[in-house]
Amino acid sequence: MRAHRHTHPPPLATLSAALGCLTLATAGPAAAQTAEPFAKSISLIIGLGPGGNYDLWARTLSHHYGKHLPGNPTVVPQYMPGAGSYIAAGHMAKIAPRDGSVISLISRDAVLGPLTGAAGALFDARALSWLGSPTTETNVCIAYRGAPVETAQDLFARQLIVADTGPGTGTRTYPKVLGALLGMKFKIVGGFRSSADVFLALERGEVEGFCESLDSVRNRRPDWIPSGTVKVLFQGGAAPHHDLKDVPFIPDLARNAEERQIIEFLYAGQGIGRPFIAPPGLAPERLRPLRDAFDATMRNPDFGAEATKSKLAVEPVGGVELAALVERIYATPKTIVDKVSAMMK
């Protein structure tokens, strides 16, 4: 875990980091032997489009997860993109069978949607069954070479055209709220299905910037940051990333305590990482094996080797810990939530 990254962590960041450091639960042999077998196959709904890091995480997990479930089912990935994964989350909350036969990977920032009254966020994140996340995240806002913006301070004087992959993602909410809160000059362009589409758009000159996971940028375009092809304007997450020592940490740009609390709430999803969920109301004998299998997959050397080969950093958080973090996010004072909601509209 990145415990050494923390400098003056805010309340949500403190919880997120502490939860991420907890030991993942271990399924006992007796439980594995007595649990009822799962169906021959289970569906893994991917709430975002193909080609991005969500897709890569989902497919990597799908190769190993079933081996740790009773009956060793095959895990079959299926796409259900739309509205920044609000569609997939809503499907899991209201339609998917509650028997362990369907799981999903949704956007980390989708959790904030129901709280802020976002259109299409028709679910209660607290009711979902949280299985775990293979990693936690740092988000970076980048500007492509030739853009009129090269630093965070430039954003207060010059406009940056940034791409948006959907309302349930930080690609939209971060620039939108930071523009309203701090006066940063973002112009947001939507219509992109995944980060893979945005990276191509940046290379073609269709947009100038993007607010995206640091791991995603490094994975898809590993030379961009070292070569100076993009400038990292600022970073956000539970704490500053140890590899970005000279890059501004966005909460530090707040001008007062309320602005800092708003930014902490806005970036709370970074502690959620790449969250895998199941429908609400699962019987304990279905939910526990799903969570135990997730934890066992995180410890599986073959999974770790495949993740490393794909340049994915495994820093897992268990399902119980994710559920506690979601509860903490939902306990954010209403005044803060209402202000963020107004800025998102």
C-alpha cells in the first residue's frame, strides 16, 4: 500500500487509506467445502466502454476469480456502458438476480451520483454488495503538448478543452466542480465511451486535456509523462502520489476549510478505486463466498503476475472496508453535498 504517501490526510482520506491497509479476509477450507456451488458461469458486467483500464481490470480479474468460487464457474465479461456506469449500477440495484450469478465493475465516482442527485443515478450505493477493489487511485489532470495551459495556475487565466467519458466519472465531475469552485477555466467535451477513445482524441488534437487515473495514463501511454508529451497540472486522491512530488495536490489549492472539504468529498471515490459489486440483499451464504473469492484472487500469484504484465498496480481493498468507506462518504454534511450538487449541474 502507499502509506508513505500521506501528508496531512483529510478525514475521508484517512479512512480510505486506513481501510486499504487492512488485511483482506481469508476463506477457510471448511467454508469453501460446504458452500453451495455457483452456476456454471457468472456474468461480470463492465459499466464502462472497452479499451480503458476499467475494462483491463475486469478482464484480468475474470481470468482468475471463478477458480476461488465454489463450483469453479466461468466468469463471462459483458459490457453495459452508459452514463458513466450509472446504467450498470442501476441494473445491479434493481434488475440483476440476487443469487450471486451477476457481479459488476462500476466507476469509482458513481458512488457520488445518488448523493448529488445526478440524472440517471437511480440506486443507493449503501445498499449494493461491495466485493472489493484491486487498487486505490490517484487522479491527474493532464494537458497535451501545444495546449495553452501548462500549469495549474495557467487554468485560472486560460481555457483548457478536456474530454468527458460520462456523468458518473471524474472526467466530467472534477473539471466541472473545480471550475465552479476555484474558477479554473475548463471547457468540457463529451461523447467519449472510454479513456482509450480520449487518448486517441488527444493525439489527433480534438481535445487538449483529460482528468484521468494516473495508472491509466501510465498504462496506455507510458512515455507521455516522462517525455513531456503531457504536463501533469495537478493531482487528487487520498494523498499526494510519491512519484508526483512537484505536482500540486488539488486540496492544497483550496482557499478555506469549506473549499477543502468540498474537494475532499469530490475526490472521495479515489479511495474506492476500481470497485466490484454485487446486487443488494444477497444472502450471507452467497455474499461471503463472493467476497472471499475476491480476496483470494488478490493473493493469487497468477493474478498478480498478469496484473504486473499489464502494468496494473495491485493494492487491494476488501469488500467490508469498501462498504464502510461508502457509509462514511454518505455521512458527509448535507451542506457540502448540496454545494457540490449545485456545481455539478
